[in-house]
Amino acid sequence: TVTGAGARLLAERLMSPLTDQAAIGARLDSISFLLAEQRFRESLRELLKGAPDMQRALSRLALNRGGPRDLGALAAGLSAAHAIAELASRETFPAELEAARAAVAALPRAFAGHLAAALADDLPLLRRDGGLVRPGYHAELDEMRALRDQSRRVIAAMERDLADETGIRSLKIRHNNVLGYYIEVTANHREAMTGSDAARARFIHRQTMASAMRFTTTELADLETKIANAADRALSIELAVFDALVGEAVAHAGAIR
């Protein structure tokens, strides 16, 4: 055998020999077909070599002991199964192999596609490590990751936008442990920041110093909160995606088994 599941099946058959003559005949028909069809048999073995142990992965997930790599095993196994179904579609089988072909062909393609779209190429061992969801799959997760990993770039982009909006090229967004993130302009730009009702509504005064004034905006305050919470929120989203995929796997357990 070339798979763990195949080894277990062979051991089970050796320990529990058939006694029904019709069943023995059906099994021998399958063996005779595979012995005669060398090209198909070799192609089938190559595809089976790429199939992880889906049964054990599914069992761990169903018992809430599984991790991202178990979902990855299901994804790889379903991909191999669909390739096997395509290979088998060109053959005429005896009854036992035809039943196996039909079961493989009936595996949930939508779930396989969902796993392929959701799971990253390099999966962590533990779900709490994060990094299991593919970029582009979940918009909010991508945003949280960007805030977590590229907060300086996000702040710099906001700084450029505010400088363009106000016409104050020297405008800066800075950070300290007292105020958090704030917008700083030199004192001679007071009028641009406070000279109209719209400006006062837009730019919330935080602090005045001899040579500079500091403000915030609703967007900057929201961004600061998001940056502070981004790592926790990113992991929370990934865990929710993981749980949803496990729920789908368990729902399709019968077909996968």
C-alpha cells in the first residue's frame, strides 16, 4: 500500500477474512482488474501517494483536537480524490471499484474549493499561532494584519492624505505615551486648523505648545484603537475561520470517510 488508510484497510481485511462467496468474488474481480490494467494502476498509485491521511485528520478535527495542518490534509486529500475521480471517469469497473469511484466522485467539491481559498500555503502547527488564513480571503483580517504589521506605513499614508487635505506640507503624525497618536503642526498654521467651524469639527484640539499645536481626528482615534487591537482581532478572526472550516469538515464527515 502507499497510504496509511490503505495499510489499515489491508490489516483489517487480513484480520477479518470474507466468508461470503459473492463478496469474495467481487473482491477478486477488483484485484483482477487492477492486475490487468497496469497503466491505470500505476497512475492511481501515483495519485494515492499524494493523499494525506484524511481519516485521522478528520477524527482529530471532530474531537476538537485538530489543528490547521489537519484542515490542510483534508484539502490535499480532496484535491487528490478529485484527480482520482477524473482518472477513473475514463474506465469501466467491476462492481466494487465502481462503488468506490462513485463515492470518490461524490466528494464535496465546494468544500474543497473553500479550503483551497481559505488556507495559507504554509500552515502553522497550532491554530493559536495564527497565519492559517490565506491573504485576500477575509477583508477585515487583511486590514488587521496590515495594521499590525505595517502600522508605520498606514500612518504615513494618513499623514500624506492630511497634508494634502490641509495644504500644510510640514504636518506630521507623531506618537507618545501620553497622547498616543496625534497630528502636529507648527503654531503659524493655527488658522488652517481652527479658523472655521468645519476645521474645528474636523480637527479636535489636544495640546498647544509654544511652537506647535497638536490635534486628533475621529479617523486617527479609530485607527489608533484598531492598531492597538489589531493583533488580537486578527487572531480572533482566524480562529473564527478555523472553527467554521472545522464545522464544514464535520458536516461532510460521512462522505470524506
